[in-house]
Amino acid sequence: MTGLDLTMQRELLYARLGFPRLLRARCAMRATTVALLDGPVDATAPHFARVSAVAWGDPERTQTPSDHATAMASLLVVPGADDRIHLLCWPTLGDAQACAQHLLQACAARPDFILLGFEFLGTAPGFLQAAQAALDTAHAAGIPVLAPAGNHGGAIAHPLYAHPALVPVTAAGSAWGPQAARGISAPGDAVPVVLAGGRATTASGTSFAAALAAAALASLVARCPLPATHLCAALRRGTGPATRTLPPDLDVWRAFQHLPPS
């Protein structure tokens, strides 16, 4: 995929989600801080000119950029937006033991919200207890945690997805059930992304749906003084009512219209 192809596909995708109308709205703006728990982000490409990325955690694990984390971060850069993203990155992907610790560290950094690059799978009692405590901390601090619901094509069964701090993000056909209906649905098929080194491609999965939902939340945070937890609720207004098993589709402009004037 060429850079021009990437630009055109991204503009079409974000237009479907209501971003151009939001960007034309006149309102006060501020920078948004997002904590990404995934892997090291290669923020050296021109695509990331408006992203200030700071790596946290073990320095040895933050030296080699991750394609997956870079792709997720690339979706936070909305075409045509003039707001900046402060990105705090923890190299968590593939390390279940570090997940709860990094969640607590992210909460201590006081971001507007946390974006996970992975779904919860572990069921060991120690892991569940530590992750539950970390999510309790996020909930008490008013920090939403956006998490991919997984690509298993069934009802979400993991107990952590019922936590009030956690916002499950699904893609079409990826997951359903009462826990999925608590969250948001976003595109997750052939999503145009930027990989480490600035390579352009498309990627599929609920990780990238979660990153698009995070881009919408970041855009609302930049334009509205309400807490991010309130803005997540606004995003759930989507392009149709949620059912008992499916969440509404993402529409950032519709969400913005339901917010009080800032």
C-alpha cells in the first residue's frame, strides 16, 4: 500500500465514523493523554508528528518497536485534526504477569483513559485478583479502560469484561452477549494502519476497532471538559440502539451532539 492509498482509505474510514463533522465544530481544545498498554511504538514516522510518545517500563523491552502497537497508535492520529495526543506506552503485550502492574502504573500517571492492545484471557486466580484490583483503581480514579473484546466469534465469557471500569470494544461478528453490549462496536476489518518504520498496510481484529474507539474518545476529551467516563457513555449512543447482545456502532459526531455545550 502506498502512502496515498493509506491517506485515502483513512479519510473514508474516519468519515464513516463522523470525524469530519466533529472537526468542523468550533470549541475550546486541549491535548489528550492516552496510556497504551501494548508494545513499544515507533513514533519517528511523519505520521506521528502530532504525537508525543513516552515509553515506560523496562528499557530493554522498549527498544524494538512493535508493529502491533505502532499500528494501534497510528489510528489515534485523526486525519485533519489539529489536536495533539500525549501517548504513554507500556510494553505489556504477551506478558500477563506485567498486565496488572502496568495498569496500576498507568493509573498513577493520570491519563484521560487507558487503551489495551490485547484481550483478557488469563484465568489464574492470582492474575484475576491482581487485574481486578488494578481495574478497581482505574474505576475509583475515573479512568476508563478500553479493551478489545477478542476475535473468537462468541459471547464474551471472561469475568473481567464485566468490570465497570472496562469498556469492551467489538467489531462486526467478533463477539456478542451481555458484556459485549456494555461496550462499543467499531470497524475491525481491513483497517488502514502505519507499522514500525512508517510502512502502510491494512490490519484486522478487535485491537484496531478498540484503537478507533480510542481515537473517538480522545477527540471528545479534547473538545469537552466532562470526565472521560461520561464521554464513553456518550459514545455508546452510536448509530443505533444497543441490544441485549450487541453494542451500538461508533459515531463520534452523534456522541458529540448529545453532550452539553462547553
